[in-house]
Amino acid sequence: MQLTLEVNGMTCSHCEKTVKDVLTKLEGVHAVEVDVNSGKVDIAYDESYVSKDLMKKAIEAQGYEPVG
């Protein structure tokens, strides 16, 4: 599965790395691409292991606001 989330609050390369790292650690997430300028996060994942809600909660726990 592919998912694109808009994430508010990312402003720098550290934000990008934080979001990428937290998502990559989730079981079932295969690839993460983060674009700080657009605020978009593209995620390739296996829906039998991880849900959109779980990914959004992981991002929220880092202090960012996922939209969509």
C-alpha cells in the first residue's frame, strides 16, 4: 500500500529525520520519503501490520500534526 500524509509542523532537516525514523521503526513500514518544503510524507507499507491511524499516532507523539 501507498499513503501520502500531510504533516504540519515540520520546518527543518531534523524534523524530516525525526518523522522518517519514527515511521521506519514501525513493523510493516517499508519506505518513507519526507519533503519538508511541501509537508508531505509518502509511506509504503503493509496494511496487515500497520494502520494509517497507528502511523498518525506515531507522528503525533513526536509533536507534529498529521492531516488526512
